[in-house]
Amino acid sequence: MTDNSATLASAMMLVTPWPLLLSGLVLGLWANRRPRLFRKIVFGSAVFALIAAIGSAVATAIGWSRPATYFSFVLPDKLGVFKINIAVNPLTVTMLLLVAFVGMIVSHYSRTYMDGDAREGQFHRWLALTLGSFFTLIVVGNMWAFFVSWIATSLFLHELLAFYRDRPGAILAARKKYVLHRLADASLLGAIVLLVRTLDTSDFSGLGPALRSLHGPFPAGLSIAGALIVLAAVLKSAQFPFHGWLIQVMEAPTPVSALLHAGIIYTGAFLLLRMSPLLNLENGARDTLVLTGLLSIALTSLMMVTETNIKESLAYSTCAQMGFMLMECGLGLYTLAVLHIVSHSVYKAHAFLASGSVVDHFRAPSLFPASARASALRAIFGLSVGLGMTFAIGTGFGISFSRQPALVVLGIILSVAVSRLMLQVLDMQHAGTGRLFLDTALMSAAVCTAYFGLHRLFDLFLGTLLPTAPFPETPFQSGLLGAVAGVFLGLFLVQQFLPRILEKPFGRAAYVHLSNGFYIDILIARLVKEPAPAQARLHQPRTSRTHQSEVLS
């Protein structure tokens, strides 16, 4: 094997973003003059990126995956080295394939969605630059190059979110996102400076060896760096109470929502995966991730129940799912977090691009009209069946629940999900309920089998790079695991008995507060919005949402 073939995967990953970046930076200056030609160029660049990503995956599988450095220079003040080097590993290859596929689909969809728009060419220009920057963020192995790509992706995405300048709601949401992401930038910058100066390495691949070589007390600078990394990830992931902008960006073009929710929103989780060697040694940072993720899961899941707008309901779902991914990282289940990213990305891209046809689904009669029949006994039965099924299938796949309490909690969460499927059938008033319940139980077993099968597959593929970090078994951490299980069981019961809860005064009051996000986003919006002229305020339309009317009036 020659040196050139040994670095083939690295070379292909290097060139993946360049057609998109060059078309956006150079040809984009004339984008609106020839929009149809320019959109073909951008789509062709997206197709090239997907082909290059597939080629890099094949080269990695063959073994032609030696890392390579293409450019470097030493930074002053002991800030390490800025490099353009490519990290060829299962994580970067997986993420590159995923985002390249989603990017190609979004680019193709945008060709017809934006056809005829007065600024169609500029839309494709910002789309190309956003995708190119995000590809660069994924493949680089240097922290400083990662940081530059991190900022560039956010700035170019801002142009897409604020594409319709005449929509006050879109501009306000984009401004909130802009402010929060600049705080995330500052947090990440501080973390990188502390890491480089303490460990004397500016490459992600050097984190593990440098941390293992430490002796004596754990440096305070690394603890602060861990906290800053968690803060940056939380701000990037639109976690409660910083979630409002993600819900309100729906006035941006639909392809932007698909790209955001199916790709770029995972930037924070991807940062945590790259920094996992540090997180494994920082229990405080991991506990914070679990608590923050759990809070977002609980509140945004309940807020989603109150939402009537289809796209905003999908956005609340993304907030909850991002909370789940951060919680998985906090629990040390990194390979499961990657599996979650892949599956959720594909689902959410389809959900947003097909959101226009979802209305037809809601026009159809409900298959489960008799939810009022729900009872505690039936809920216990369904949950017991789900628990038995989940842990039996997991054990069959060799999952050692007894050695990892965090996996027990994940098993309970999966049990809650499949139990809900079966209980929907039990709540029906139908002559064929028994047969339908059996079919649903078999489908639930298939879901569990697929989940644990993919779990084992991802462990084999990513386990060396991202080994599971056992969650500490202190009283506090044990209580935290119990809280995770309790929250999901509580959400299960709320969903099961929702009609009865809404009949109570406290249920109706909670519904109002949840539908307005506990009014926290109103305060954030008032801090970041620009005062509108009095004449403009008089002509702004009222909306059905309390928080929107207060913010924009």
C-alpha cells in the first residue's frame, strides 16, 4: 500500500466541502442573476459531497484511512497549533455520510420549493456555505479549525433563518439564536484555551493520551473547561430555557427547518462526543448534562402536547430528543447517542419535508378514540408486558444490564415506549382488539429487537473510539438515575390519563402555562429584540400565541 492510497479517505474527506464553499464564496456573487444555473451547481456540489463521503467510508473500510495534515502554523501565547488535518475515524465518517445524505436531499427539495422566489439564488448560496462549513466542522481534527467552522456554520445558518426580511417573527427568532450562539462561541473559545494551555495539545486525538498522562490532583482549568463545553453544547442544542428560537424559526423556508433539525442542531452533541475523554473524568459536567437534558425532555414533551401547529410540534420534539442525546452523553452511553443522532436525523428530515401532507393525517379519524377507558390496572399491565419484553430481548442480545445501571434506565425508557403502543390498542372498543393487541405486541418486539441489534452494531463500530463510560455509583448519581426513570414513567402516566387530567382545574392551568412556555421566552425576547417604531407596531398582526403577541406588539 502506497502513502497516497493510505491517506485516500483523508483526501476524500478534505475535498468534500470545497465545491460547496467555492460555489458559495465565488459564484454566489452572481447567484441571483442566473438562479436556475446556480441551483444546479449547488445541487451538483451536494451530490459530489455525498459521493466523496461514500468514497471515504469505503476507503476507511479497506484500511486506507491514515490521518493527514495539509496545513499548519503555530499560534502565539501558548495557544497550540492551527491545523487543517482530517480526523478519519468511525464517528466522523458516520456523521459525514449522514449530513451529506441529508444535505443532498435538502438541496434537491429546495430546487422546486424556492423556484420563482426573487432571491432564489441567494438562498442556494447560503445553503451551500452552511453545508460546506458544517462538513468542515465534522472532518477536521484540530480544535481551532473546529472552532472556526463552528462559528462559520452558525453565521451562514443565520442568513437562512432570516431569509425573509419582511417577517418580524423570523427576524426575532434569528436574533435570539444569534445572541445565544455567540454565548456558545465564547464558552467554546474559553474551553479550548484552557485545554490547550493545560494539556499542550490542540488536536482532538491528543486529548485522551494527554489526560491519561496527568498525575496528581485534577487541574482546576480542566474542570472549568468541562463546564464551558457543557454550556456551549446546551446553548447550541436549544435546551430549556433557551429553546424558544428553535420553535419560532418556522417562518424560514421549510428546507432550512429540515437542514437545521436533521443536521446542524446536533453540533452541540457532536462537540460532546469529540470531547468525551474529558467528560469521562468530569462527573460534575456529566451530572449537569443529565439534569439539563432531563429537564428539557420533561417540559418540552409536555409543551408539545399543547401545540397545534404541525411544524412547531416537530420543533418541540427536536428539543426533547436533543435533551435525550445530551442525557445519553452524560450517562456515558456515547454509542447510543450516535445511534440516536442517525435515526432521529433521517426521521426529522422526512417529517419536515413532508409536513405539508401531515394535515391529511390529522383529518383522518383517530384509530384510538376511546382513550377515556384508560385505567391504572390496564397501565400496569401494559407496562409490565413492555418491561418483560424489553429486558428479555436485551439480555438475548448480550446486553449486561446488571453491570451498567444506566442501561437499566434506558431499558425502562424503551419499555415505556412499547407499552404505550400496546395500551393504545387495549383502550380501543373494537371486536378485534385481541388480535390487534397480539399484532401490536409482535411489532413492539420487533422494535426492541431492532433497537438492541443496532445497539450492538454501533458498539462494535464505535466502541473502540467511544467506549461506554460507567456512570458513578454514588448516592447522588443513583438518585439521578432514579429521577430519569421517574420522569419517563411520569410522562407515560400523563399521556395515558391526559383526558382526565385536563378535566381538573390544575390540569387546565398547567395547559395554559405550558402552551406559553412558562413565559420565560418572553423575557429573552425582550432582551434581544430591537424596539420597533410606533407606526410599525400599530400595523403588526396579532397572533394566537400569548408570548408572540406580547413580544411583537
